[in-house]
Amino acid sequence: MRQTIVAGNWKLNGTRQGVKDLVNGIKNGLTGSDKACVIISPVAIHLGLAQKLLSDTSAIKLGAQNASSHNEGAYTGELSVKMLEEYDVKYVIVGHSERRAIFKESDLDVAKRFKTIKKSGLVPILCVGETLEQREENETQQVITQQINAVIDECGIDSFDGSVIAYEPVWAIGTGKTATPEQAQQVHEFIRKMLADKDTQIASEIQILYGGSVNGANAKELFDKEDIDGGLIGGASLKAEEFLKIIKAAN
Ligand code: 13P
């Protein structure tokens, strides 16, 4: 039985006060009987603050939005896994489409970051997904295969044991245009089958999240699909009330 994950990706948002309000809002709204594993991923500069705010609860886990493939050295602007561990970070998003498209992280860059994250014992959340153009050209499966195979080539199939994958169609991110539950399920099933070709146990145990305009109104029908094990949430994770609705949808 795979536990549903509801992970917030706050991207480049949040003041100190905003982080306090949001964390407290989520904390206060949890019932204690919620079934999902809840993760929040603030901007790195707010991780220390979030750590402090979460110090009296284990109901919300801390995630980071990226990590370097290097452990230390002359890599201006990067963050190492050891630094993240000092802030009780447990999960690291890697290969988000914004990192791939805007910051030009290649499949190999992403695979190297994934390798370092995995080696440290943190849990990578590997993002994969096609652009609208690629979907229209019927290249969805090919793109996803390439993105996942880059990690398998660099780290081996065993590296997916205990890792998380997030399918985030680029055309659904921040657009209000969610993939239908059927569209998402189709890709999730494809990912699970593709992993099963290499290792059936890893494939059946890995949590595959959907991301792209998930909100309180559409989360349940997505999460109800057989191969959808939760969501990676952008915009809707910035409002406690909306994020809590998504957490409830996992019950
Ligand atoms: P939105 O939920 O804002 O579409 O963002 C999804 C996302 O990119 C999460 O990583």
C-alpha cells in the first residue's frame, strides 16, 4: 500500500512573515488523522525558519527545491545535501521543469544531482514531464523515458528504491489547465510499467505524484486513480486553506 504524498513546492515565493503564517495555517488545520505524508518546500533561505516552526510537529516534513551534485567547493549559488540535512530537510525536488527549461539543467545534470541526493539518504522527488509541443507530437512517452533513463544510466535502477517521481506535464504547470485524471493515469501507468521492466518490486512500491494545477477541487479524482500516489502542488500550496483541502482529498 503506497502512502499518498501531498507536497508543496513554494517556488520563489514567501516573506518571513508569509512563511510563518502559511506554516502555522497548515499546522493548525491538520486534524491528526490525515493520511497523507505532507511536505512543504520553501525557498532555501526560509528553511531555517520553517525548521523552527515545525520543531513541535512531525506531521509536516521539510523539502528543498534543488540540491547540488557537489558536496562543497567553488559552486556559487548552489546548496549541498549536507547543508540541507542540517535544517532537517528530508526530501529534495530535482529536475523540476523550471530548472530544466529556465536554468538549462540537462538530463545528465539532473541525474548527477539525483545521485548525490540519494547517496546522502535524502529522498529525491524526480520531476519529469513533456511540453505541450511534445505532447502534440506524441512524444510524451519518449521524453519521459529519456528523463528517467538518464537517472537509471547514472545511478542504476536501485536508486529508485525509496525515491519519488513527480509527473508534471509542463503545459499544466501554473496554467490552470490540469491533465485529466485519465491523461495523468495513463502516463503514471506508463512510468510504472517502464520501471517494472527493470525491477517489479521498485515499480510497485514507488510513489508517483502528479503535478500541474492541482487544487482543492480536482485533487480527489486525481488521487483516486490507481497509479497516482499524490501531488506536487505549486500555486495551491501557497494558501493554507487550499493546501489543506488537497491534504483532505487524500483521506
Ligand atoms: P502549479 O500547481 O502552480 O501548477 O505548479 C505545479 C508545480 O510546478 C509543482 O512543482
